[in-house]
Amino acid sequence: MDIDIVNLMDSPPTFDSDRGKSWIDLTLTRNIQTNYIQNWKVNSETTHSDHKLITFFIKEAKSSVTKKSRWKLEKLKLIDFRRDLCCLIQTFCDIEIKKSNFTEVMRVLEEGLNLICENNCKKKSLREKQSAIWWSPNLEMMRSKTRALRRRYQRTRDDEERNRRKIIAKNMQNATE
């Protein structure tokens, strides 16, 4: 389950009352390495509880995993892609690949392929959303009232009042249909 306890062995008690002291409060982590937890401490400041305030910081870790890009051929402009790919391959024909420069050459090749794919990706045309011809300002007003009535009955805590408001909201909804 990979749950770690962050509490320090020599920390002061996390619970302190007239009846006694205890280390009952735990700070648990899951899927976070404990070395990312910094400045964990039990504060001595008074709180409105018998439990002490526990504070800590989580160090931000830079991810070593890079997101790989995926490209589908159907979404590429193939003629332009082929032209740019030929140019990229031509530049690598002149380079002598050795063990010492292999990783650098592969990194440049990957960057070049990603750039070619990005440049030759078919762009989606943004169509303007057309409003429905049958929708009217009167319908918009009725929809707003129905939603307001529904929100009002959902917020109500008293059961009788809630049922009364629910019936009113349902009647308004049926009137709009």
C-alpha cells in the first residue's frame, strides 16, 4: 500500500490535555517520497483543541519523465510532411554518427521530427456556433427561472419546505416543456 509515517521519533506529543499526553496524531503519505517532506514539526502554539498543530512543507520535485508526442498520419499534411522529412534526413546524411555523439544526434533527430509533425499537422477549423432558430429570449427567461427554482429547492434543508419548493420547480419545468 506504500503508506509512510512522517512523524519524527523525538517529536513532542501531538495531543496534550489534563488527562495526559499522546503521540496519537500521525502524518501519513502515499506516493510521495518522505525526503520531499521538509520542516515537519509539532507547533507549541495554542489551538482551540487539545491536539497540537502539525506543519510541514512538500518539496516540489521535477519530473524526469517527459511526455512523448504521438502523431497520426491521417492528421498530417502528407505532401508537406514528406518534403520536410526529406530535408531533415538530408542534413543527417552529412553527419558521421559515432558512439560519442549518438545520443546528441538522436535528440536532434527527435526534435526535428516533432517540429515537422507540429508544422504539418492539419489545423481544425473553428466553426462558429450557430444558435438555434427556435430559441427565443422568452425561452431563455423561462430556463433561467426553472434553474433558479431548482437550485432553491436543492439548497433547502427543511423537508416540508423542500418538497413544497420541489413541486413549484417541477410545475415550472413542466410549463416550459
